[in-house]
Amino acid sequence: MSIFTGSAVAIITPFNNDGTINYDAFGKLIEFQIANGTDAIVAAGTTGESPVLCDDDQIALIKFTVDTVNKRVPVIAGTGSNVTHHAIELAQRAQEVGVDGLLIVTPYYNKATQKGLIAHYTAIAESISIPIILYSVVGRTGVNIPPSTVYELSKIPNIAGIKEASGDLSQIVAIAEKCGPDFDIYSGNDDQTLPLLSIGGKGVISVLANIMPKETHEICQKFFDGDIKGSREIFLNTVDLANTLFVEVNPIPVKTAVNLMGYNAGPTIAPLYPMEDANLNKLKTAMKAHGLI
């Protein structure tokens, strides 16, 4: 039930100055991604600033992505919530507009026990028929999905994999060992893509791919083709820029980078604030080193 293999871009959402979605700019970003080999598109994820979208705008953004992509690559929708019935509603609405799968982050702020996490994801999975990728990002949500919980959830037929952004490689290895090769593991951190591929990972859900889609795709594809050296060279060459995209809270730097490349990403929505000058200079320096500006 793999949704994709390779690089999925966690695509930004362009906004107009009044806070509405700039669909013309978004369409151009989608075409840029597909033209440069991106293997899947994740719309309305946290990099896409989903927390600032009302439900109707979130679903409209997802539908626009599905319609624009037109089955050229898989479309995955971010539909997580810290309220189970709300996550179910978003999941069902995303399924209705034709997405290939869902990316569902752990409940945040009010959090959950591990039994609560299992009940949360089970209820969502049972409400739809398309596959789900769990999203473990303890640094943003305060909730980890440990290997034992991932293993229990992996028994649910349409829970197909996990985006692992805990940063803990030992935990990721334990998930791979417990869940086996039929459960897909995707890196949620661009600086861990190659190590994760080496233990059987299926790819990455990438922030870097917003500005370097071809290279992010090739890190994965060369690895799968057996060109480990080529994959490693690209990975090590881009890891500096990948890390620079997190000098401030995501997606402030990556959205700034897309704007610097001339793609009219527009502003981030408050409380996200424009980059500090020192960090902006670091970003510009890294981008110039890679010939992006």
C-alpha cells in the first residue's frame, strides 16, 4: 500500500498580502516540482502553514492540488488535528476530493497518552479507505510515537507508514526492526535522508525539495538504483542548505528562499514573522553557494 517512493515535497502555501491563498503562484510551484522530478506532493502540511487555514480553505487547497497534479504524481494531504473528530472530518473531506493518501500529525498541546494515540489513529483510519502516513515530530507537538506504538498501529491495514522527524536514529532503526519491510518509513528531516534510506526507508518528505526538487529526488533515486556514492555526494553537498532552512522556525526560511528564487510565495501568516537580518544573510549566502540566487 505504499503511497510513494522517493522525494515528496512538503510544499509551501503562497499567500497574497491579504492572507488569501495565491492559487496562481501555487500552480506554478506545483509545475516546478513536477518538472524537476518530485515523486509526490504533500499539500496543507505544517510547512504549508495548515494551522492558519480554516477548514474550507484547507480542503480547497488540497482539491486544487489534486486537480492541478491530475494524477501525474501522488498527492498527500495534511489533515492532522488535536481533536479526533475534527481529524476524521478533514480526512473524509480530503478523501472526497481525490487525494492518494493522508499525512496525519500527532495531536498537539492537549497531547495524548500512547493508548490515546492508538485510539486516535485507529478512529481516523477506520473512517476512510485511503492510506495514512503517521507523522511523528515530537519537537513541534510534544508527543512522540515510540516503536511499540508504531508497531501496534502498523497492524491497521490502511496505516501504511510513518514520517519520522524525531531526529532519533536509534528510534527509527527500532521501528524498522519491529515493523518490517512492508511498513514504509520516510525521513522527516532532510539531514537524515541518506541514513534512513540505508535501513530500508522509502524516501523523504522534504522541506529542501521546495527549492532543490531535482537534487532531493536524485538522492533517493540514485540510492535505489545502486549508485550509493552518487547519492551520498548529493546528500552531503546539500545538507548545509537543508540545515540553513531551519535557522528559524519552519516554514519561515524556506518560504523566504522560494521568494528569493522569484516564485512569489508571499508572506508567512502571523504569528510567523519575517526573518532576522543575520539569519536572512546566512540563507542568502547558502543559496548563492548553490547557485539558486
